[in-house]
Amino acid sequence: MDEKINSVPEATEEVSSNNVTVADVFVDNQDDEVECVAAAKAVECATPAVEAAQCEEPAVECEESVCEAATEAEPAVVPGASVEEIKQLLELIAPHLAAVRNQIVHYKEKDVNITKANKIMQDYREGFEEKMFKSVAMELISLRESCRKTVREFGMRQLSLDEYKKYLGFLVYDYEDLLVNLNIVIDGDKVIYNKRDISEAPVSKITLAEIEEQTYPELPEITDYTFEGIANYLASVESYYDSLLKDNAVRDRAIGTYIDHAALYEQGVYQVMLYPVISRIARFYDKLSADVKECVENLTEDNAGELYCGCMTRTANALEGMLNECGVLIDEYVSDSYELRKHRLLKTVPTDDPALNGRIVKRYCDLYTMGNEVIYQMKVDVYKATT
């Protein structure tokens, strides 16, 4: 029993204000079970150091209930602070950390705006105007080549007056199909394109936002280690991060303005460049209808072919002018030799002359390009040497 008592280093220290040492209590009553309980209670009143020593190496083998009472005291996680105080500190810190996290998440939303703006700018870099006109151009090209084919193949078979009239009527129907495919509706004096009256008021202006100059404060320091001081420190850290992220919010507003400006530019491109072409396409319908009507009324056995081909040629020329307004270049020749990028091979023509291998035999249509892009290849027949 004495060995167990001596194993406690702090056993000789005074206990609280009763001036009774742990050693005295246990030495005087080491054989008395009742006094053992009193000794344990005295230990409970001792300093934290003595209490810790008792928990590590119990001085007395006593009843189980006494030992349990001695170990009920909560361990000190941080020197000088109880578990309850630590919990209070964590509860104090948690909402501030959550607030900082929410600030960062909120300001990270700028990535969405940046991605959106980048996509719009990428469209412009890749030729926004060309993309805008391409669908219109393809419809015009199809009808133009149909008119040219009719003129080119004229005379291959004899047509009656009724057939001339029928095919001229088909030309008007084809143009009506073109208007439908392009979502163009003629409503009296109005031209509706994609369900929008293209004669609306001109585009308004947007003032671009200026990005403010930002200054950054120094990270605050903690000087008051009370709970109130820690709370104030955390609040100041929260404000510090808010000031660091403030410039992101400013840039978000600027990016938003640039997105609006890009959309406005897009609308302006439509009004300044596309809408005039759409309007011209729509107005040509009346002119074509009048031309066809006049040809049909004046058809005779002697002039039928001339009037028929003349109407087709005038239509093809008008479509060519519309294509030029769309930024389409038309090449009737290209080259004498076959080029994979520019030519579409319809058939090969055998030849015994190796010098003619790869040379163009016949051209069926023109080549159409927009910028550096070939949007409609020239259809050709090509010589192929047999030896």
C-alpha cells in the first residue's frame, strides 16, 4: 500500500484549503474500508494535478463504485480550458467559417459569367457573321443553281407552251419554299423574320462599366484572448476576406455589362447586315411573281424559249446579288485541275493521254466560298488516264 502511495508524485501537495495532504489521508486510514471512501472524496477536492495523478495510478484498491467516482471528472483537452469551454469555442468559430465559405462560393459565381462571355467571344472569333449568313446562303445557292441548270439544259427536249407555263409557275413555288425555309413571312408592308418584325426601332446603346481600383487591408491580429475578443477577431477576419473578394463582384458586374454589350452587338449585326438581306429576299418575291406573270401572258411558239430562259437568268442574277450581300464569293472557273477541297467529283472520263489525267472535263455548277470556307463545291467530271 505504501508503494502505491509513493508512486504519486504530487501526493505530498496540500489539498485545497483544508491543509490535508493526500498522503496523510491514505497513510492514516489504509486498512479501513470506510475511510477509503473518505479519502477518495478528499482526492476529488484536490488540484487538477493531483486528480490526474490519481487517475493514472490509483493509490488505493477500493470498492468499484469509489473508483468510478474518481474517474468521472472530464479530462482537460486544452490546458486551462474545460470540455464545455472548448465546445463553446467551436460553436463560436463554426458560423464564421461557414460565412467565409459562403462568401467564396458566392464570388466564385463569376466563373459562370466568364464562361458565358468566353463562349460569345469565341463565336465572334470563329466568324459569327459567316455562321449567321450561311443558312441563308445555302438556300439561295440551291435555287440559283436550279435556275442555271434549267438554262444550261434548255433545248435538250422540246417543251409545249403549257409546260413552259407550268415550269415558270414552279419557279414561284420554289421561291415560296425558300421563304418558308428561312422563316420569312411577308405581311403587307411588314417583313417578319423568325417571328420578329425586322423594321423595329434601331438598337439602343449600353454604357460599359468601369472597374474600380481595389485596395486590400492587412490581415487582422488577435490581441484579446477572451471569448468576446475571439468573436471580434473572427468577425474582422470575415470582413477581411470579404474585402479581398470584393473586386470579384466588381468584375462580375463589368463582365455582365460586356455580355449585354456582346448581345447588343449581335443584335446590331442582325439589324445592320442580315436584316437588309432578308428584306431584299422578301421584296424580290413580288418582283419574281410579276416577272413570271408577264412571261406567261406573252408566251408564244416563237418566243417561249427566250422568255423562259430570260426569266430563269434574271432570277439567278438576282440571287447572285443577294449572295454577295451575304459575303459569299462565287467562282465559275476555279482551275483546270481537280482539287479535292474545291471540287466534287461526279464521274471520271477514261483517257489514253496521261497528260490529261486529273484535268477537268465538265463543270456543272459554280464554287461558293465564305471567307476561307468552301460552303458549296463545284461539281465536275474529271479525266482519268487508263495507262
